[in-house]
Amino acid sequence: MDNVLSNVSLLIFFGFMGFVLWSMFSKTGKGRILGGKIVHTANDEIIQAQGTNKTTIRAHVIETNSGSKHVGIELSDNAKLAASMRPIKLTKQEAESLINMIKEVVEKT
């Protein structure tokens, strides 16, 4: 009985880890994390490397189930044995406000 329970526990663990990896590295998984389906990804991306850590910023157009579109920003951190993704979902107005904030601070640098 203990052997069966440990096998089920391992199956659940590996299933969960497979789901996490699928979510982080597939377009469909990233779209779900961002709240919809990725319909377009910007051609450019920002990559910053510092030591063994690499941060990537990508922008996506996200379409929700209701048909509305949003801007999805993906912040991914990758290191040798670690990875994380921070999703940010913005409306068109919020994205335009972010653009204006960035332009304002860029003019002052």
C-alpha cells in the first residue's frame, strides 16, 4: 500500500511540474497566464544579462474569451537552476499611460 501511495505521489508531482513547465515555455501556457490567447508577439524583445541571470521583456497582444484585446507584458527571469515569469495585463489606455510615463522619464535622462 505504501508503494502505491508513493507512486501516486510521484505521478502527481511530475504531472504538476510538467504543467508548470508547459505554462512557462509554451505560447498557449503563457497566454493562459496572461489571461487569454496570444494573438501577436512584438518582434523586438529586451534582454538584460547579469552574471548567470537573464531577464527578458516581451510584449504580446492578448485576446480574452469575450473577444476583447489587451496588452500583455511578460517579464521572464532565468538563472542556471531557476526560472520565473511575471505577467502584466494592461488595457489599451493603461498601456498608453505606461508609454507616456516612459517617454517622460526618458526625456529627463
